[in-house]
Amino acid sequence: MVFDLGKAMRSKEEFESRRLLDFEFRRRARATRMAARSLGIDDADAAGIAPVYDEDAIPARLADISGHALADVATLFSDRLRQAHEQLIVECGDPTPHRLG
């Protein structure tokens, strides 16, 4: 049996990519939910934002829905992203890719 290094590297790349994308989505969704709650937006209205909008567009969408100033919402969302990141590291582990070694 011969070890296929190329296949192993592709498999690792797929695994790491999937893991990082999952972490990124969870962080964005959690931050959106936390920011929406702080702005008085119903969870049902906030639920559809994270899957549709990228991280840069979410504050504008939250500002539109809530009627708050974009600058204030952007600051709030940035803070919630940091909090969500910290919470997810505790729950799921560090998203930094594992090095081969």
C-alpha cells in the first residue's frame, strides 16, 4: 500500500475549510442574534440576516430594521463579533487550522 500525500493534503484542506467556514458562520449568526436583541429586533426577524448577508453588510441591515444610526450599529456589531468569537472558542475550540507535523 502506498501513501498518497497529495490525497492526504486535499482531504486535510477540505476538512479545515469546512471547519473554518462552519466557525465563521456560527460567529456571524451568533453576533447577529446578540446585536439584534440589543437593538430590540425580534429573533424571527434577525434569523434570516446571517445566512443572506455577509459580515460587512449585516450592520447596515440591522440599522435599517431597527432605525438606529449605522455607526452605532456597526460599533455594536463589532463588539458582538468579538464576544461571539470568544464564546465559540470556549465551546468549539480554537478555529486556527491544525498544522501537519
